[in-house]
Amino acid sequence: MRSALTRSALTRSALVCALLFCVGPTALLAGEDNPFKKAKVGDWVEHKMTGLDVGGTTKMTIVAKDDKEVTYEIKSTFSFMGKEMTGPVQTQKTDLTKNYDLIAAANEKQVNLKREKLAEGAEKIKIAGKELETKWTHLKITVTVNGMLMVSEYKMWFSKDVPVNGLVRMDTEVGTTKTRLELTGWGSK
């Protein structure tokens, strides 16, 4: 019985992680400019997700942009307990006239979202052979999903030197499930 409950909890946690992963690792700290304003058609970023029994990759590419909106495609793969899946290509739009916030976007259909900033700072991180100046924020999010209370913690690092969304790394903890989303490459077509 305990094994089935643990597997069920892991499955729910993995689904939440997959939701965040597949929605696209697009984020900016609240109160700052929208990072998509600097993006150009053809700009792309790739991220890799790792965790216990979970993993995956995602590539986000800017496909259209005007003064008010940017459109991007997300291609992703996801594995859970050894089973690999390829997600359908998703097309997302972001309003350039507003600040962008991953946590709010990923939970926009949820109710009773509570956000608490635990800490913030600056740090140099070496990614893909380059050292990047980053700003980070550690958040605690409490939300009700299908009647179940979910508590998540996110630590997110951003760099203005990374195109598209600026996300360098995101560590996530949902229950006992921990994952890391990390930048693996970026460029322009």
C-alpha cells in the first residue's frame, strides 16, 4: 500500500514538473522588464532537466514577433521512470507590454496561488563553457491543484546575456521530488 501511495505521489510530482517543463522554461523575476522584448525571430535556447527518475530536454525558438507580442515554439522530450515521451510541439505567445513571470504563467488556471519570496542574490555560473553573471530568486509557491494542496520551491537564475528568456537554471522541489532545469545552449538561426 505504501509503495502504491509513494508511486502515486511521485507521479503527481512528476506531472507538475512536466507541466512546468513543457510549458517552457520562460521566466523573469517579477518587477523587471520582459526578456522577450530583446528576442529576435530565430533566437533559440535549449535546456536539460534532470532529477530522480525524471529527465528531458526542451528547445524554445522565436518564430514571430511584433511590437506587442512574441510567438515561440517549444519542442520537448520527457522521461519518467525510464519511459521516454516526445511532447507535441507547442506554440505560445507572450504579451510584450507586460512583465513575464513563469510561475504565474504555469499556474494561470489554478486558484488560491500564494507566492512567497524566500531570498534573492547574484552569482556567477559557468554554463556551456561560458561564465555568466546571474541574478537569482528563491520562491515558495502554494497552490491548489484539483483539490490537492501543492507546495513547491523554485530557485531561478537569470542572465541578461542569454537570449529569448534569460533563464540559466531552475531548481525545483515539489514534495520529495527535486529537479534541475539547466541551460545547455543558445543562439540564433
